[in-house]
Amino acid sequence: MSTSSPAKKPVPSKSSTGKRSTKPLAEVLGEKRVAGLRINLDSMALVSNIHRASGFIRDHFERAVLKEADLHWSAFVTLWCLWIYGELETRRLAAEAGVAKSTLSSILNMLEGRKLVRRRANELERRLVIVNLTATGAELISSIFPKFNAEETRIVERLSAKQMQAATDAIRLILATINDLDGPLEGS
């Protein structure tokens, strides 16, 4: 499923309260396409909507919050990981940020050029590289995150506290299942 197709926008909700919304066009078309196949439509709808939501969230946050700091999503996530965990070895940082090591290298080049992060060789194993935030990087992520969280709050405001907790629990369970299937993240 492409997130760049013109049919990616959801069909407007039936209710402004957000209690129930109509199926996105991609979901309706997907169900028609797989009709007659032995497909679990509920699983397909859930995973497809998680994928679509994550793409929309990424695009929205890049426009609404990260643009003013001249950051793209992966650069922000990299800064956030370093802010939360402290210094990290590049393999662990790539896994936590959800990017390939080669992609992380490009991200770090950009962030290092802006003096937001610094890299150094591991003293015990010189082949390994440790990354940490600079004071400028820590200041940037500290100033952006309240705006980021305000936008997080805004995009889930139609959900009740109970719905948010149920969604959070369900997604954590999906992540645990993937972890059981694939093994833990490298470095965790």
C-alpha cells in the first residue's frame, strides 16, 4: 500500500465526536480486491490502518512541528532517542530510531554538521561509535518536544481516556508479538 496515492485520505467521519468513522477508501478498495481469497479482513484492516496512520502522523508532524526546526522525522526520532537514553552506540541507536545503520550515518552527518550531536570511538572497542547530544542538541529537543506533545494531544483529542489506553495497550501487545516473532531489537 502506498502512502502517496491520491486515495490515501480517509472518507470523512460520520460523527464529529470521533466515536465512529467510515472506512478509508483504501480499506474499502482493499476489501474488494481480496474478496474471494481466504483473508482475515479484521487483521488486514488493523495492520493497514496502523501503517497508514503512522505515515500520516509522520507527514503531519514534519509539517506542523518539525519544519520550523528544519528537521525531518528520522532526525527528530534520533535526537529524541539520545535525549531519552543518553549516549548510545550506533547499532543500538539505529535500532531504537527504526532506521538502517547506513541511513543513521547520513542522519548523524547532518545532525553533527548542525552541532546537535557528537560521535566518538568507544574506548574499549575502537570499531564501535558512541553518539550523544551536544548542549545545542539537548536545547533543541527540549524546546521542540512540548510543541510535539501538544500536537500528539491534538491528534488524539477525539479519543476518550479509556479509548487511548485501549489503543496503547493493543499496540504494545502487537509490538510484543513482533518481538516474540523476530527477537528483541539489536542492543536491547
